[in-house]
Amino acid sequence: MWDESRPIELCKNLLFTDKSGLNRMERIYSIKSCREIEVVESSKQIYKVVCRRWDQGCKWMMRAIKLKINMWIVGKYIIKYTCDMDTFNGNHFNLNVDLISLVLISHIESSIRYKVKECITSFARVYRCTITKRKVFLGRKRVFEIVYGNWDKSFAALLRYMAALQHFNPGTVIEWKHDRIPNIPEYIFIYVFWAFKPSIDGFVHCRSIISIDGTHVYRKYYIKMLIVIAIDANGSIFSLAFAICANAIQETWT
Ligand SMILES: [Zn+2]
């Protein structure tokens, strides 16, 4: 029985619980063998893959059938490749985002700052082959979505998060601003601003100069996160307010 957590060699009579596991296993196998394989038959009962260089005489193939017990079994299997090994320069045909994310998930779960360069090294250690920066970038992005959720879900959670902030910090002031574009049903986010009650109360004791600083968020949502601070009577930094805004226009900064 094939178990992804304890991989074994591909062999005749190996059992799989589903076709997707079978597909993933043959792709892993092809990458480790430095060969490319392709599916030539995939139906409810039969799954067959051959070497992509079959037209050069390579006979490698694997054929699995579905059993009545709803499992798949490797029936015919020709183990020997007669084609040459290749390096593929990071563009292996069978290497997809799902496979890359399998390698990276434990690393990114441990560290949100796991860099693309480190991903490439990890991948090379597991599969002993190179991978392009673009492919690893897409795999890394998929893992971030699996572990931390995607951009849309994170943004949707902001509303709930702000409501919780206000509930557990009574007196907190929150202001949202949205805009409408003709013929588009959704509201467009402009900014959300919030100030905690202790900050509001303490503001009168601060010196009369405030500072605003911000950091940029890139990629899909090109937004800014802003903080307003003042200096209190002890000469210490005193946070006054926070904001997330869509663009650094005059309206959002004031
Ligand atoms: Zn071959």
C-alpha cells in the first residue's frame, strides 16, 4: 500500500487509495529518475503512463487498474528506461505547483520568512534537480495560501478583526471609508482608521507634535499601513492611532 508519509519504490501490485495519489507518485518518481513521463490513458478503470521519449524506443511504462474494492493497483510495469537522463534546467514536465508545495510546506509552517533561495535549496536536496525561480515562487505562493489563507480571505477577515478589537477594547474609535464605482455592485475599500481608548485619553498629555510613519504592502493589494505617534511627558513614544489605506492620497493621510 502506497503511503505518502513513508514513500517506497514503485513496483508491481502496489496499491493506491485513489488516482490522484497514483498521479502524484508517478510525478515524484519521474523527477527523481530525471525522466519525463506522460499520461496516455486515464479513465474510470485504467490509468497508464509512458516515458515521454517513447517515440525514441524507450519502453518504460506503468499501467494501473481500479479494483472492485475501490482501490488502484499497479498491474503492468516496465521498470527499465532506455532513454538518456536529462537535467531539464528547472523545467521538468511533471513538476507542478502541488508537488513543489509538498516539499516546502513544513519549512514555511516553521518560518514565514522562508525565502525563495532557501526553497530552491530545499527542493534540490529532496529531488536532486534544479527548479526555476518562477516555479518555486508559484509553489511558495500556494503554500502560503494553504498555511495562512489567501489574500481575499485575509482581507475579508479584517472586518471581523476590527469588530473584535472594538468589542474587547470599549471606547475604541474605528472609521471605515468605502467608495462606489458606477455599474459595479461591490464597495471599493479606501481606508480603515482606529484609535484605542487609552490612546485617546492619553493624547491630551502628549507634546504637541505628532509623527506619521507607514509601511507598504505589495503584490495583489497595494495598500499602506500607517501609525500615528506622539511623545508623552516622560519623553517616551505614545501610539495614538493606526490605519490601513488603499493609497497614500491626501484623504487617507489626513
Ligand atoms: Zn525513457
